[in-house]
Amino acid sequence: MRAIHSYTYEDQGRLVVNLARAIRKSGGQLLREEPLSEHAFGMELELPLNCIIDLYGELVRSGLEFSRSGQSTLAELCTVQRHIRPRQARDLVHLRLEVSLLQGISLESLLATSGPAA
């Protein structure tokens, strides 16, 4: 299962509904949702590989921004999808979307946890 790390300033209640809708709209299925911490949650989903570009667009439209590793994972899956046989394009991809909620977190608290600048 590949992890997609993301973050947002959106309200969690509205975001969860929008993400579930985005997953369904792009041809995927939400398998599980779980809290990871007070300011983060995870969603496990599956979808056919040929729907990954649609999912990418829907996630961005929902208000998610991606970490470098999350962006790389999505870009890699989009590239793979473009270069496979049509039969393989229907293969299911299992993903874990991890969302950090930045709403309510102050810049000072983020800087305090990262330590002094070098």
C-alpha cells in the first residue's frame, strides 16, 4: 500500500465529506478512515490504476496540498498508468491518504517543534 502524505487548512468535517465524494467520483472506494492524532487522519482507499489522474485532480480540488513524497507517489502512479497495457490499467491500486490539518495550528507552534534554524 502506497502512502500519500498531504496537508490542508480546510475544516476537517467538510474535508472528510469532500474527500469521500472525490474518491467515489474518481472511481475509487473508501475502505477505512481513522484518526491519526488530534490534527491528522488517514483514509485507506482502492481504485483502478486508470483512474489515478482523476483522483489526483479531485484531491487537489478538495483542498489538499501534498508533501514532496506525496507528490512523487502520485506523479509516479500517473506515469505508470500512461505506460501500461489496457488490461493492467484496470488493476486495483491500494492507497493510504494521510492528511495533516493545519487549521488551528499556529506558526509559532510549528516553528517551536522544528527546533532552531541552522
